[in-house]
Amino acid sequence: MRILAYNIRHGAGMDLAVDLPRLAAVINPLQADVVLLQEVDNGVRRSGGVDQMAEFAQLTGMTPYFGKFMDHDGGEYGMGILTREPALEFAALQLPAGEEPRFSLWVRTASAVFVGVHLYRTEQERLAQAQRLIETFADEEGPVIVAGDFNSEPNSVVMEALSCHWQIAPKASPTLTFPADEPSKEIDFILYRPADSYEIVESRVVDERLASDHRPVLLELRPKGTIS
């Protein structure tokens, strides 16, 4: 299965132009089965008042899901997920709030549970949000993928806590994801479990410097024992 995590900054690229077709042109060639998007607008004035997940559905041919963080600028601000096949189940999980409300949007498919995250803002707040994720999915018996913008760097307290429960997919070099034009931080990740059930086919940061202020992260997992 191919997973893509991408913070799209409400569609605004490094040139500040809001351009969803440009983002779709990044997403489509990567042929992900599930795309987890952060900073998505729904009916917000700053991005033209459109339902961005509906637009992405038209542009990618995938099934859209949206989770609201809060009301903003005449509409809703949150996160979205695109799936190649319709999900069996989806829901928004409320996380401990900080300066802004935080939710995690998750979907269940025949392959796994996919959990989109955008942790924020202080390390204490992000750690509390991470702990809520750990507790919520502790009893999930099948595969669980957590992906998105963690606003936390490798070996931070937040990522160390999550690594006790998920495998953080190591990326091929270069690994930095933000800012997109000249990245200096690695804050976008894809985590998976059970670690011993999969082998990594591909794990990398996509060299896209314009369409958003983050670079997308791509992971392809293959169940061990299968032949490609």
C-alpha cells in the first residue's frame, strides 16, 4: 500500500497562490492508495470559498473525507483524507487543545486504519495530543498508520513517545520537509504498525518546492512474504 502525507497550507504554495490543480499534479503521479492532507479549507474566504476536499475528489478521482478543527474566515479549517476505495468507516477524534482546537481524522479501509494528524503548538501540547492517539488506538488489532505534520523533529520527546507504539518509517536522504523551498526541518512523518508485518518498498520526501510550504512524504509498504 502507498501512503502520502502532505501539509498543503490551504492550497497556498511558496508563491502564496492558492492552486489546487497544481497540488493535484503533485499527488496524482505518486499513485497513493491513501492521501492524508493537513491544513485544508472548506468554504473559507482566503482560499476562494470552495470545498477543497470536493475539489480534490474531482481532480484525483479519489473519495474525500474532511475533519473540522474550527470555524475560520467564513468557513471551516481542518484536515482531509483521500482514499482510492471508499472507507469502511471514518471519524474525527478530538485531541487535547492548545492555542487552536485539534482533531485527528481517521479512516478504516480493508487494508488498515489510517490516522491523519497535525499536532500543535507547544511540545507539551503535542505530547498530550500524541498520548491521546496512543490511548485511542491501543486496542486496535489490525494495522494502524499515523501520518502527517507532527511539528516535532526526530528524537524529540513527542516522536520518542510515538516510537514506543509505532515504527517511524525511515526516509531515504534527504529527509527534511519544511520549508519546501529550502528545507531545514524534518517534521512530517509516516508511522506504521505492526512493524514486523511489513517491509518498506519506498520511503522518501518528494522533491516538490513550490506547491505548498511543506514537502510531501511518500511511503510504500508491502506485507512480508508477498512477491512483488
